[in-house]
Amino acid sequence: MTFASIDHLVGSGTPASRPRVAVSSCLLGINVRYDGGHRREAFVADVLGPRVDWIRVCPEVEIGLGTPRDPIDLHATGDPRRPKLLHGDRDLTSRMRSFALGRIAELRAREIDGYILKARSPSCGLAHARLVRPDGYVERVGTGIFAQALKESWPELPMFDETDLDIPLVGLARAEWIFVMHRFRVGATDPEGLMRFHGEHEERIGLRDRGALPELRSVLASAGEPSERIRQYARRLSRAFASIPAR
């Protein structure tokens, strides 16, 4: 995947400012993993890297765990959305949840346009993280505690993990999601900008999710407060670009 292929999907009129994207630090080649290593992802570092401004995040390091360190694990409780996070005998659940809420608030204040997370991580994994059942059996069905907080508090934010980038079509769709939401953030700040954005992107939206168009037109035609219309439009727009186009 190349800059040219991303530019083709993003289209003309990209603002001079660059998207701000949060990223798991290990995906940029930074040695923050429990084993002292990293998981550098070439598409993230080499293709997207020159086109975005990164905000690096490693929840485990930022709550005070060293590198290298013993692994942490998710342990099942009665609530599948609320596992415990254990580091040996230490229960880090409350510390990680408190950190997540504060860090997410910081990222909102910095107006990030997307988040690329480390797959299967007990803190950042959107899915398939190790989950230890009470009987000791391990399943790959967990969601990292930081990732769960992000999904619950900011569902419209473009977020995905590096496994989406293994397939070129999916990787390009994910990149487009970020760039479109960035263009929306900087361009649709008032009713006039919202109408202009819709006119410039209507065809592309229809290609990704034709069912979104009547809903977005309804938002544009509504008589609600401009700020609320912009929020409603943003939520539906993000859902449209979260879908993966047919091969």
C-alpha cells in the first residue's frame, strides 16, 4: 500500500493540517512490550507515518509497569465486559480503568481523528485477547480494559488494530476512515461547512454505505441546534466508513 493509493481514496481537498492519530507505541517500533521488544507495523510507521501526527500511547507503561515486565492477563468475572486485570498477584483493574478515563479525556481535548491499537493486548486489544477463566482455561475472547473504555466512551472514533492492515483493501478503507473524519472535523464546524462537506463527499459515502445517505440528508434537513446536527452527522458518517467495501 502506498501514499498514492491512499490519496486516491481520500480525494482532493485534504486540509493543510494532518490527522492526529493515537497509536499503540509498540506499533511504531518503540520497545515498550512486556518482553522488552516491539511490534513495528510497516504500514503504520512507513505509509501512514509521514501523513499523520502520532500521539503514542502505551497504557501498561503509563500506569507504571516497567519494560521488560511479567505479562499481565485478563481474568473472567461475572460480567463479560468487566474482566479483572492481574499482574501476578496484583490487581491492576481499578488503576487501568482510572488511567483509561483520564487518558481518553486528554485525547478528546487533543481532537484525535483515529486510534490504531495493538491486537490481542490485555490493555489495548479490541478483541481476541487472552481471557483466563476461573478454572484456568484460556480463551481468546477478551477485550483489553483500555480498549473497552475507549469503545464505550467514544464509539464514533475510528479505531482498529494492526491486523486490519494485513489485507490491502481493508487497510486502505481504514486509512480513508481516518482521513475523512479528519476532513469532517476541520471543515464541518458550522452549518455551511457541514453542507459543503456533504456535497463534496456524498458520492464517496454512498459507495461505502448507501443506506447512510437518507439518514445524513435527514440530519441536514432537521431544525435542531447546529452543534447537535453536526454531532449526529459525525456519528452516522463514522459508522458508514467503519464498514469494509466489497472486494
